[in-house]
Amino acid sequence: MLVVVSGLPGVGKSALADALGRGLGAPVLSVDPIEAALWRSGIAPSFETGLAAYQVAATLAAHQLSLGLTTIADAVSSIEVARAMWRRAAQSAGDAMRVIEVTCSDEAVHRERLSSRRRDIEGYPEPSWDAVQRRKDEFEPWTDTRLVIDSMADLSTNLATSLAYLGLEAVSAQDGAR
């Protein structure tokens, strides 16, 4: 299955996506490092480089799914064109797509998380609060069935809720069973 973890920058979606990946032993495909790699290769930042990064991630997701691996996509996915790429990736592999939308109900906490995060993605600056607000204004409502997670709850609670929604269990460190 393809699990799309969506939400605005700084809400905690990457933390949840990474926790899901670790817990399931599943690859996590994050769009931001892919876009940064495009920029580092000399392609100027633009709307098109963002779309290209989504396309690369969706192509990699389709391949991972074809290998029988649950795959996690970590991306804002605020507009339909990006979401359609995820749907095509899942459909091409004959797999289901599940969406988890991460929000942060406390604006002050969201702002603080954004201002204090340091992801160390070479060549990829952290967005400003104003940029996040612009993304919020363009965020199209999801039409797919989805789980909405508030990152004000602790990560372990949100991970357990997400795994239950997905109908999956985390890999046991002791026996490696799902």
C-alpha cells in the first residue's frame, strides 16, 4: 500500500512519516530532498522543479510498490496535481493508497516548530511563516478518504492511531514479524 503523509511544512508530517517507515520497515520517500537535489544539479527553483520532485518520488513509489513493499510518501501534497501522481503510482502497482493528513491545531506551536527546525537538507532553506501561510491558502481539500492527525498529540499516540487506520502493525524488533 502507498501511504501518503500530507500537511503543511512544520506540522510534524515528516516525524510521523519517518516513524511509520521505521515501524513498518518501509521506505520513506520525501519530496523536499529530491527537490533540493534538483536545485543542486543546477536546475533553478520553480513550480516545475517542485512538480518534478513529486514525479520522481511517485515513480520511485510505484517501483517500491511493485516489489511488494508498503511505501510512505512524505510531501505537502497541497494541490490536486500532486495527489494525482500518488494515485497513479498506487494504481500502476495495483495497490491501495491511504492518506494521513497531519495538522497542528495550535498556531503558536506550529510557528515555533517551523522556526526551530533544522533538517539539514543541503541547499533547501526552511520556509518562512509567511510562505507556510501562502501554502495554507492554496491547500485544496482532500477528496480521498483520509485520517486527520493533530500533531499536538504525542508522536507515539499518532503512530498507533495511524497504524490502526492502515490496518498494519509495526515490525517487532525482537522477531521481525508484522
